[in-house]
Amino acid sequence: MTEMTDHLSDVAATALSLLQSAHNGDATAADRLGELVPSLTAAAESGDTGAQNVLGGILLEHAGNPSDAAFWFGKAAVAGSPVGKRSLGHLLADGLGVPQDLAEAERLFREAADDGDAHARFNLARLWWGKRDPQTVAGLLRSAAESGVEEAYGPLGDLLTAIGDGVEALTWYFKSIHAGDADVLHDAITLARGLTDEDIHRAGDMADCAAEAEAMVKTVRKYR
């Protein structure tokens, strides 16, 4: 789901809310969204970057039309929108609706990240994974995670595990589990088996997940 961080006009904010509801299966919201598209398009054509980004999101996620989405994200990106830059970068990185161009995607992600877009930092970290210094990638993931990008929690835990920072890695695994990502549970248990009970509790405290930490301690004791 495309996240928006730019200022949104009323029509763009309403459309984004309807898009999110439609994405969650609300048929009434999907119908209302269709009715709002002409007004949203008019706002986008007038230069409203928020409307351009939301319209791009609708075309990408709701209508399945990445080519037209790229047009509107491109308009917003040229106007300086961090969301537009990050969203167009995503399409370029994956070759969705446009020819794949990793160099241009990287440029857009870096610009959006410098403009304060946390999701752009996450996307840049994904692009740099395995290609740049792990500490640099971890720094991007950490910045994104600390800004609330939940998709960054698990990968940050994985990378920190690989570079030997077990306590912080477990901290982010706890946050990921707390956010509903059960996929990291096996990796979290494997990591915790090599940590002390004190380390596990410390990670839980840093993640504000004391209950999860206590449960983890009880689980890993079975393997020691």
C-alpha cells in the first residue's frame, strides 16, 4: 500500500482514505473512490502534487495500471514531491510500467530520503542490500524503522544478526512480531538461543515488548 507523507488537499486526503478502505475489501469505498476520481484527476492536472501521488497510487494498486501511475508519480517527482520521487523510484527499480532503471531509481530514492521520506530510506536500503557496507544499509533501515516503517523491522533484524549485534537484532525482531509479522519468529528464536536471559530481557525492554521477551526466555530455555 502506497504511504503518503506529503501534505494532502481535501480531495486527495479523502481519496487516500477511500483507497485504503478499498484495499481492505470495502466495496462501498471502492465505489465512492471511482466517483471521486474525476475530481482527483482535475486537482492532479492543476498541479496538486498530493492529488498526483494519490491518483498514481489508485492507478497502481487499485486499477493495476503502473504505466499511468508512473506518469503521475513523475509529475509529482518533477515538482519536488518526496512521495512522488520514492514512488516513481519503486516503479523504476522493479520495472513496473516503465523500463527498469536502477541508477535512476537510486537517485530518486536518495533525493526522497534526503527530503525526509522514511519509506525512501527503506527502499534505498533494499536497493543497496548486499552491494554497500552493511553498516550503511543498517543505518538506513534503522532510520526507516525508527520512523515507523514496519517493513524495515525484520530486514534490520536479519542484517544486525549477520553483523553480530544480537541484542539490537532481537529488539527489532520483537517489534516485528509485535506488529504482526510471524515470519520472523523462527529467526528470533534461533538468535535468542545464543543470548543470555538478561540480553533477551534487555532487547524486550528496548522494544517495549516485555511480555514477548519473557515468553522468549521460556521458549529458548528448552533448547539450552
